[in-house]
Amino acid sequence: MFRYDFFNLHDTTGFVTCLGMFVSTIVFVTFGLVYIIGRAKKCLDFAGTLFLIHFLLCWVYYGFPARFLWWLVNATSMGAATLLSEFLCLRLELREIPLSGVPVELSSVTSQV
């Protein structure tokens, strides 16, 4: 995943590498962001930081990523992971908060006032 020269669409290994990077990012980064952060406002910041660290590690160990496909797969993965994690975090944030175990009817509350 760190070697940019493996990213190509000319052979099966390159295609599987691109697909594996995209799918693993969607699964692990998305659900990791939802589980660890849990706030939709922070998903873009944390996803950007994670991909910046990934870029720096790639650069340090294997040189500057010179293939356009590497940039395309990483940018698409980051965008998809950010959007999906924001969507899932918003769904978690918008859930009803149960105040008690017994539902209260509106008519019984207004009659007591």
C-alpha cells in the first residue's frame, strides 16, 4: 500500500492493489472515524490528517509518489471515506436520546399543568 509504483491498471497485481487500497480505506478508515471520533464536523480534519500521514510515510520510505493513479486512488479514497463517515456520524448524532424507559404521553403531561 505504500509503494506507489505498484499502482497501475496494466496488470492484475496493480488493479488488485488499487482496489484493495480503495476498499480497505472505505471499510477501516470510515468505521474507524465513526467509532473513534463520532462527530461529523471532525471527520474531514481527521481523514485529511490520516491521509497526510500516509503520504509522508510513502514519501519517506519509497520516494515522492510520481504516479497519477496513486494520487487519484488516494484522493478518491479520502473523499469517499470522509463523506461516508460524515453520513454515518450524522445518523448517530440525530438519533433520539431516550430520557426514560417509559414513554410519556403528551396529554397526561398537559393535564397536570
